[in-house]
Amino acid sequence: KTAAGEKGYIIKHYHIKETQGSPRKFYLSEQFQFDCIPEVIEYHKHNAGGLVTRLRYPVGNQTESTPPTAGFSYEMWE
């Protein structure tokens, strides 16, 4: 959220990473790895687990064909 008295939100974009070993694991923060992406999201909805904050609100319209982050370069991710 923005500073007191201002309306709006600060949006953070996170890149879900995947381990190279077998079995594959998914993570946002290396110390918290999971078997599938929904487990990553569910965990971080309730725990910050190495992130700035926990995941709070999904962003974007689920009916869009191209995700809003499609044009981001590697440097723009948290």
C-alpha cells in the first residue's frame, strides 16, 4: 500500500523459479520449495517466506490472452 493519506497500491511482480534437479521444485524464495506452482502461491498467500510481503491480491483479468507481465525483461522482476 502507498503512504498514509494516499489511495492506491504498490504492485510487486515475482517470478516463480524452477529447480533443475529431479524431482523439479518451484519457488519464489530458495529456502521454501514446493512440488507445484499452486502450492507456492498458497504458501505465500499466508506467509511472506523471504518476500517483502505475503501475496495478497491477484492482478489482472483472468480472461486476458496475454499476461500483463509479458513484456517485462529479466531485470524488472523482484
